Amino acid sequence: MTTALSRRQLIAAGAALAAASATGVADARIAPSSLQPLIGPGYRPTDRDELGMWQQMQRVEEEVAGSNLLMKDAGLNRYLQGLIGKVGGPAARDMRIYLARIPEFNAVMFPTGFTVIFSGLLLRMRDEAQLAGVIAHESAHFLLKHQIRQYRDLRRKSDVLSFASMLGGIAGGAAGVYTGDLAQLAQLGTILTLLRYNRQLEAESDALGVRLIAEAGYAPLSMSETWEQLIGEIELSAKVRRKRPDRGYSIFSTHPAPRTRMVDLRASAAELTVPGRAYDRGRERYLAALSGIRPTLLDDQVKLNDAGATQYVIQSLAQDGWNGLLRFHEGESLRLRNSQKYHDRAALSYASAVAFPDAPADAWRWHGIYLMKAGRPAEGRTALQRYLSLAPNAPDAPFVRQMLVS
Ligand SMILES: [Zn+2]
């Protein structure tokens, strides 16, 4: 897996970056205490190249801020802004956070201190501590000035990849966002992989990130858990598709050696954990903040038709307890696999879903349909009546009513 990922990375990032990461590799874990943020409150660049980058990025941020891919939930956006304010280190109050509706496990920090979080990331986090870890990692890239350091490093080693063309690509991608198409912001993500960091910089961000969450009172172990979940998901996705787990999954999997990073993060967490101190997971706060969009997040994930990944995500979330929403989407994912074996399993999922008070109306709909198919018309009719009472104005309600009177 490591070999496949790094080969992909080398091809995608181009020869110049390949040269940089081949020479800049450091294998040892970085101690969280060894790093100091280079950016403080109210930071403004003074060097010419960095000033130029900031000017370009201001335009990019305007495009991102105007994108209709951003999720508008005001409460949730305030919550995210508050979270980066807690774990963003010395420049926390200057940082901006945007939530884009893209069903992918990803987050990107731009060189001027604004970050774009993808909705697929929020779906996968089990509590606030896990999300805080990702945000802290991204913040650390900014605090340690990784983008400008990486650029200077590349420029020193090679004239193949000019910074101007990198910026042109980013600005072009961001301009595409403005027209508001899901694929286009995803494309921006791809373009941004030009800014992918070498192993040394990722290790630095992990080390500072885990320290930032520990200082904010979050369980330091949560960051290695996130990696564990990502690895599990990639493996199950590949297994179901009968492929090797080498898919360019997200910016996280292009980071080298996920397993190494998971192990290093665990060691750093142990180093930072103060015995006897109670660490926050913020699970209830996280669930409350996400409650308005979780059905959308699950819908978007199911529609990717990546059955293994969806199964992993749902089972991972269900470790904190099953509910009607999770069972319903489990059913949806199985039903879309469209073979008898999976239809049977989908029927069981819908039947489980409707036993929970939060089951969506559609869970009753499919429960009813599968009961009818199974030759249990009386129970099927009851379920469909329940569906109609929950969703009287559903587009198919007239059709279902017709079915029930006939
Ligand atoms: Zn990173």
C-alpha cells in the first residue's frame, strides 16, 4: 500500500516535487515539544515572494467565500469557526474556515490562514476531539509556514515547477468554483495537491497539531484514531471492489505511509497525555452541531456507490450506538448494490431502522415495499401507511395511496 501510494504521489506531483520529497525524507518521529509556531496574531508577510502569494490568495479566498458549494448552516459555521479558534494556536483568531459540500475525507489549508473543510470529513468524525485534530493539523501547516517553505525549497532545487504556474492553477481552479459545480471544487482539491507536503512537513504538522489539541484539553489520542479509521475505510473499500487499496482517496492518503503516521501520532499522544487529567471528547456538542446536515452527509456518501467505504463509515459511527438514520442509510447502500443477497440484507436494515424513533420516512417506505415483496401484504400496508403519515407530500405519495386502495 505504501509503495502504491508513493508511486501515485510521485507521478501526480511531478518531477520537481519528487526530487524534493526524495531528498527531504526524515523517518524519525518529531517530538511535539520541539516545534514553535512561526506565525503569531495579526501576522503579515514582509518578504516579496510571500507578499505576492498573499495577494493571489486573497482573490482565491474571495472565490471560495462566494462559492455556492459552501454549506450555509449558520450554527454549524459558527461552531467550526469557534473550533479553529480553540485549536488554531497563536493565530487562531485570524484564521477562517469554510465548509464545502463535497463527500470526501479532506481538508485544505491555504497559505494565508483560511481552510476549506470537506463535508465528507465531518461525516467521518465521531466527536469534536477528532475534528479538532484535523483542524489543528491543518492550522499547523499555516503556523509553521509550510507552503512558503515548500515553495522556496522547490525553487532552490529546480526551476521546472514555477510558483507562478502553481498559483495560476490554483486561481484557475478556484475561479471554476464560482460557477458552482461539485466537480469543480473537487478539481480545486486536485489542483491543490500541487501543494502537497513532503513527509517531513506532514510529520511536523502532526506533531504540532496533536500538541495544540492537548493544550486545548482534547484527548490527544483522537488524531491517531482518525488515521486508524481512514486506513480501515480504504481497506474495506478496496476489498469490496476487489482492488488493491491504492486509490488516491484524498489528501490524507497521499500523505506518505498512513500507518507510520498513525503509530507516530499514538506515541506523541502518550507523550502529551497528563496522567489523571480528564480530556474532552465533545461528542454531544459535535452531534448537536451536525444534526441539521447529517442526513445530507449520509445521502451524499451513499450516492458515491462505494459500498465498502459506506459500510465502514456507518459501522464506525454505529460504535457509538445505532439509530434509525444509520440503519436506513445502511439499507440504502445495500439496496443500491442491487443483487438478491443485498436486497435481503437491505430489508433487514430497513426493518431495524423503523424500530428507532428517528427513522426517516423513507425507511418506512422501503420497509413496506420489501414486506410486500416478501409476501406479507398486511404488514407492508401498515408500513406504507406510516410512510404516508410521515411524508404526506412526498412525490410518490399519490402513487402509494393508489397502491393501498387497490
Ligand atoms: Zn497535512
